[in-house]
Amino acid sequence: MRATVLVRPKDGILDPQGEAVQGSLRKLGFDVGSVRVGRVIDVELEAADQRTAREQVERMCSELLANPLIESVDIELLDS
Amino acid sequence: MTDRPVVAVVQFPGSNDDRDAAWALGALGADPVLVWHDEEELPAATGAVVLPGGFSYGDYLRCGAIASVAPAMDAVRRFAASGGPVLGICNGFQILCEARLLPGALRPNRQLEFLCEDAVVRVESADSLFTRRCLPGQELVLPVKHGEGAWHADEGQLVQLAARGQIVLRYTDDLNGSLGNVAGVVNEAGNVLGLMPHPEHAVDPLLGSADGGLLLAALVDAAAEYVLAAA
């Protein structure tokens, strides 16, 4: 099983990195609105089914992969 | 035998203020002992713990996140739960927030710049274990050097923490986008402090300020009291 975890700064959380990227995109002539920078974490794991895999990855997120105070997560699972 | 209280300074890969912290604590009457991050126990008779500044684990994932689950942190958690005084400086503050021993989280500086300068912080509460050698409202000059020092919590939580006296230090101006200009926070029990400025770099007037000595000497006092109470 493979899980892809998308971690984003939560709505309303200041993202200076996103603002810097936005400024550079505009300098290049792109007419962009808000830009937010997050991160992608791919995890391979053994799990009997999607439900147990999701539970495991949710625990990984709350214990390490994301900080729930400032970040939101989306989890995608792929059988492989 | 020595009557100097043992203060454990935890070294993570990438810590770089560990030796300065140990030197400062030694100069202020403690017996500093460096503890490697994969140790599962603190030295016998530890009276206080310092998590030093630096870039533990290369700031991978989030500053302090990987260090917060290091084996030594389980020992630090037990020590804090027993009432032992714990001080996190800069990266140490980030680690304590990630370990959820302190409220809030640290985000990149508002101006996206690494700050390296002297900052002025005001003592908001002189009742804490760590600020009791200071006067309420006293302004301390302490160096800062960080890229991710903007403390974040929700507004309601800030009000609550301030009402309980947990916001012990604030910058006198908006240094880095920190909510409420917060520079240092203690936990509810009052025995864990995290702050972004570096008291260990301000214990000798030759280096510009000795104000950090007020905070660290209070930690050494607290370490001696903890050892005495545990004996």
C-alpha cells in the first residue's frame, strides 16, 4: 500500500513562503492570486485493507507528519 | 562531591548552542552534563534540563519535529511530569512545542529573513520559576538568531495563556510576526519554559549584555530546589 500525504498550512495561517513565491511568480509576469506552499509525503506501508491503512496514516499525521495547530492534511491511498 | 546541581543539556544532531549553554550554566553555579539524544535516561540527580538552540536533524519536516520524538525526549517528558524544570531555547522552544509540552507552534518569520540581532524583551510575569530574579516589566536585552520564531496560537488561547501568567516574555516591538509579540511561554504547571531569544549568549557583559544570566541563574536555583526536594 502506498499513501500520499498532502500537508498544507491551514487556512488563515500566515504562509510567508507562499507569499515569496507569489511575489516571484508576479515578477515573471504571471497574474496569480494567493499562493500557498505545503509538502508531499509518500509512505509505503503494509496494511490488510484501506481502512486500516488510513487509520495508521492518520495516526502518523497526528504524531509526527503534521502539526494540527497550523497544518491540514489530505491522505490519498493507492493499492500497489 | 559537589553541591552544584546537575543540569542536563540535551544534544541532538544539529544542536549548536549546547556548549554555550553548558558554559553559561557552569559559570552560574551549575554542573552541566551533556546528554546525547539517544540516551533513554537523564543523569542521576538531574535538577533541570536545557534543550539548546541549533538546527536539530537539519530542521527536517518542521523545526523540532524529529527531535520531539527522540529517545531522550521520553526522559525529558517524565522529568517535566515530575515537576522538573525544563528550559527550551530557540530550537529547544520549537522542540517543546512540537512535543506538546508547551502550547502553540513556531512558524517562519513574517519577513522570511533569518534574524540575527539583539532583541529587547519585556518580563510580563516575574512570578514564574524562570523570571523570579527579574522585576515585572523589566526589559532584557537578549540576542535572537532564528528563521522560524513566529509563535502561533489562536487568539483565544493567547488571551487565556496571558490571563494565567503563562506569557512570561514579549518582544517590545513586532520582531518576527509572533502573535502578541510573544517571545517566551511557560506551561500550565509553570516548570517548562520555551523562548526564542538566547539567554546563554548574554551572561557576560563583555559580550554586550548579561541579562540572560537572570533567567539562567533562576534555572540553576530551580535545579537546586528540585534536587533538594527529590532527596
